[in-house]
Amino acid sequence: MAAEVAFKRIVAPKWSTMEDSAVVGAFLAGDERAFQVLVERYQTRLLNFVYRTIGDREKAEDLVQEVFIRVYRHLHRFDRSKKFSTWVYTIASNLAKNELRNRSRNPLVLFQTIRRNWEDEDRPLQFEDPASRPDDLYRKRHLRELVEASVARLPEHHRQVFILRELEGKSYEEIAEITACNLGTVKSRLNRARTSFAEIIAPALR
Amino acid sequence: MDCGRFRDNHAAFIDNALDEVELSAMRTHRAECADCADHDATIRRALLLFRNLPTIEPSAEFGRRLNARLRATERSLAWSHAGTRGPSWTSFAWAASGVLAAGYILVANFGHVASMRHQELALAPVVVTAPVPSATIDSAPVGPMRISPMASPAIVASVSMGMPVWPAALLAAQAPMHFAVTEFQVVSLRR
């Protein structure tokens, strides 16, 4: 049976109360709907994590899809004594790291990303909240771009730890597992990332 | 507590990951040190901005594209599973004929090599020039019959072996004698 994923926002109550490990178990037992539940649970979180790491929306979607493909292929090998979310974030983290590495090797990719971002900037504001006043919209948008640019200036290994903690709310232990670092490294990277981020953005806020 | 320790523990302070004693010490230091209080406020304000970034949602195409990719993955997985079930008759026949062909080639080549192994290696004959005793050369009278040092057996042998340096060195060593003999010849011819 094909793994048809309906991607509807409505998930049956039976699934919504289930732990990830139980959903994984259901999928491995042959229930294809369980995979839809996993996609539903993680697609937005992973998209935000990857997007904040690599800074390219379109590529981030591709990478998140790749994460789910890998999960689908290798779920039978997943050690169910561990947390599913940690495993999924580890895959996403590695893909994001590879993407950044490839981008640094290939200037054309970097150029295309910059160009796409320019096009994004040229996009009219009509998709944003129409109830807001234009100056508010401008201010909010400017602030968002400022924050994103400040995050992008962090070194890659600091940025990942920073996003996993601040955006995803992961514990130090989980971050250590996802990024394959020890706990001390995670703490020091997080401390440095926070300080650097604050130092980068502070002059613009005064 | 000093400022260095405050900065080192700051990440844990923000995350409320310190024990009660350390937490209290951090709060006290922040209240007493203006620089550290400023540092703390700057970081907390920056983090607040970051945490309030709008969440982005997957595009409308995301689900459709993921479905298509999942179907393709499933097809490839089905292919690979089919490959592990065992070979079909056709693939078995191809594999068997391949093995037979490889065996034939191996046997044919092995026979050729074995027959070559029985043949004796025939080296080219060594051609040498009988050396003229040096006593004969030295005792020969000065005149046209005397053998020139240029044609000494050592030089002839080395030249024929294709060693360009050795004859040159020999010639250089024997040059004074050669010139003397030539001079004697000229003198004897004048007489």
C-alpha cells in the first residue's frame, strides 16, 4: 500500500494523545496513517529549525521533505528506547549542516539564495496582517529581518545550538545528542551564541 | 561572586538551571554590578526578540510534493525488496552463462600460460672480442704496426656495450700516452 499522506490538520483523537514512540510502533506494525501523524507533528517545527539554520525557505522545505523520506526509509532501524524527536532533529541538523557546507563550496548556490532573498524583499506587503498600520508593518518586518540577519551572522555550530535551545526549547542533553557534542561544549556554545547575538543586535535596538 | 563567574554561569542563569544557592548569588551580583546587570538585560532583550519571531508554515505544495517523493521511495524500496527475494530464471540463466564464459576464458588462458612455462628461455649469444695482451701492445715497435690506444680492447668492449661515460674517462686517462705515441710515429716517419 502506498504511503498516502493526507496532510489534513485534523488528527483523530486516538492519535493526538499518543506518544511518539507509540505512533512509531503503529507505523512499524503496518498502519500507514501513523506516518501522517508524525509528519503533522514535526513538519512545522522542523521547517522553522532548518529555515533559521540555513536562511533559505525553499531549500528548507526540500530538506524537511528529505528528513521525512529518510525517516520513512529507516524507521525500522530506529532504536525505540530513544526519543523520536531527538532522532528526527539529528537528521535535520545533519542535512542543514551539509547544505551549509555545500553552499560554502559552491558560490553559485549562495548567489541564488541571495537573489531569492532580494526577490522576497521586493514582494508587496499584502500577505501580512492587513489590519496593521503600514508603519507598524514596516517596523515589524525590519525587526524580523534584523533578527534573522543577526542569527545568520553566528558561526554555524553556535547557530544550531542557539536555535535548538531558543526556538525549539530543547534541553542541553538533547542538544548534545543532536549535535554530537558533549554537555560542556553545548553550554559554552550556547553562552557564546547568546552573547554574540545580543552584541550583534544591540546597536540596532538603541 | 565575580563578574567572570557571573558571565560563565549566565546561560544556566537564564535557563533557570542553577541550584538555589548559585541562583541567589547570581541575583545578588546582578543587583550590585551595573555592568553585569546591563549584560543580563541586553541578552534577555535580544532573546525575547528571537523567541518572538513569527513561525513559518509549510507551503501548500509541501504535502503534494512529499507524497510524490514518498511514492517514489516506496517504489524503490519495493524494487530492492524484490531483489532480495532471489533471482528469477532469466537472471539465473544469464548468471550461469556468465560464469561458464568466465571459466572458459580462464581455462584457455591458463593452458597458454602453462605451455609457455615449459619453454626454455633462450638468451641472445654473448659476442666478445679476444683481448690483446697488454704486453704485446707495450712491446710493439713504434710505427704503423703498433696498436693505437684508441683501439684498446677495453675501449672497444665498453663502446659496444653502449656506455658513453666509461670510454671517455678511459680516453682522458690515456690521452698523454696516446699523444706521445703519435708523436713518436710522426718522428719515425720523418726519418
